[in-house]
Amino acid sequence: MKPELKPLHEITQDATRILCKEIGVVNTIRFLNQFTTGQGNYTEERRQMFDDMSLDDIVSEIKQMRNKKEKKRKDKEAKKIARKDGEKSSFDDMIAYVDENGNITSEPVDPG
């Protein structure tokens, strides 16, 4: 007995219908999005992007990005610790004043 060969579009419709029934529409869409094809020509784009860079240049740029990211993470952690240790700002630190020229200042303006 020879199996029935359906056209690919019918198989896709059947599979989509079954997935929707079994796992729901949202999860079906999430699942199917894994298999969609991208756009463009990655090889050509990569050539254009890195054509004027040596391997050392690329590695150096990666290290700079990693260092910047690590510094940002450490700064964020330091701020978190400072907040936790009780460095509380007062309401007075949050108030801003506007002088007669429309400039924002942290000092009260004499209304005189």
C-alpha cells in the first residue's frame, strides 16, 4: 500500500490546525516563528560590515564592548548597594526652581 502524498500547502494547513487545537494559537505561532526564513544575504552583509577590519580589530572591538558592559553592570551593582546601605535622598534634593530667565536651578529664587 502506497501512502497518500498530499501537496505541501495542505500538509502545512493540517499541521497548523492540529497544533492550534493541541497547544493553542499563541504557542503555535511561537513554534512556527522558529522556522521562518530571514531576509537578506548574511554572507554579503558580513563582508561589507567587516571588509576594512582585521581580525585583531574585530577582537579588540569585542573586548571593548565586553568591558563597557561589565563596567555598566558593576556601576549598577554599586548603586544598588548604595541604596541598600541607606543613602536616601531627601525631598529637598528632588526640588527644582525656575529663575526669572526660565533656567532650572537647585537654589530657591528670590521672588523680589
